[in-house]
Amino acid sequence: IHLPSSDTFGNHSHRIPRFSLLGTYYPPSFFSISPGRVPWCKPIQVVRLYIIAIPRLSDDAIRKIMSDQVCHQLQPQNQHQHPLAFTILWSPLPPITWILPFIGHLGIATSEGVACDFQGPYYVGDRGRMAFGRPTRALQLDISSLPGGTETWDKAIKEANDEYRTRIHNIFCDNCHSHVAYALNSMEYRAYGIRNWDMVKLCFLVFFKARFLGFGGFLSQFLPFGILVGVLGLFGGLLG
């Protein structure tokens, strides 16, 4: 096996690529080899070598690769998160919602997606079943900047549940919206420029920002109101 240092061999002018291994036969009496030349015969085999340069990775590049790998490993855990986790939940409150579509029943979901809501005097539901049926709208909240994260969120909801189990339900002053506001204030949650939560802020925030969980939820909130407006308009036209 001979590694050439030039592109030609002997007088035969065979073009051999650099970084090639050559195989040839040498007679027993042959003891010396001239650099770059294969005596007695032509090369009988050429094996090309491909030289690949592998750059040395910097420390920053290694840290980035390791960080991406960690994020990839954590991603499946987020995929199993309940779709209603860390949300404010809303459902229609008939017949009030039929007349005023922005007013409804409010609850808040734990990190496991379990709905909790102030349902009546001295009673708070904490098993995922809201007072007026399944929620039709949900406002997802980001807790990435919340100190304590999931633990703080769940602890504040439990504190609000315990507190409102000692209170009388008042639809005008101390209601389901107040229960949710108590939990958010307890955990000192900040979002949408709001630092101090109350029933009025929650009412309009959910009305304008919460997503519908289905088309049926949209109909249940606005269809009765639309029918009522249509009927009143019809009667108004007949009387006019």
C-alpha cells in the first residue's frame, strides 16, 4: 500500500486523485522505493479516501444543543397537560345571559383542569362540575412568570375555596366572580395590565378575551339574545 505525494506515476502519466491508496505487487528483490513512484508495474487498484473535516464545537454551541435536547425531552409532558388547566371558565346563567350576554357564571380550573366555582351559600364545587353545566368559554392564563408556578396556583385556588365556604352568596356583591378574583389576588397574579382583580374586570375580560369551547357555546350565549332582540324589533315595527 502506497500513499502518493503527486498526481502522476512513473512514465505512464496515470492521473491518480490525491488522498488515494494504491495497491500493487512488489518483487522479492525490490528493496527501495522512490517517493511518488510505483516501479515495475502500474497500480492495480485505487481506493479513494474522503477526508471530512469535523469542526470543534464552541462551549456556547454545546450548551445550546444540550438546552434544545432538554426542551425536547420536556415537551411530551406539556402535551399531556389538561386543555382546561390554568383557565378561567365561563358558562351561561339563564335567564340573565339571555338578556345580558356578557353576564354568566364563572369558575377557575386547577393545574389538573378541575373546575372550582362558588355555587351558593357556604358551598364551593371543587370536583370539576360547575353549577350551570359544562363551561362554554375558557380564558387561558400564562403562569410562566408566576412565582411558585403550579404550586402557587393550586394553593391560591384552595385558599379561595376554603374562604368562600364560609360566605353567603350575594349575586350583586359577593358571587362566583368574586371567588375567582379572590384566588387571583391571593396568588398576586398579574396579566392584561390588571393588578387588583374584581368581578367587573373579570366579567368584561372573559367576555372579550375567552375562547369558545365549541359552536354550541356561542349559540347558547348569543342565540337567545338575538331571538329576543328580533321579537322586540318585530313588535316594535307592528306597533309603529
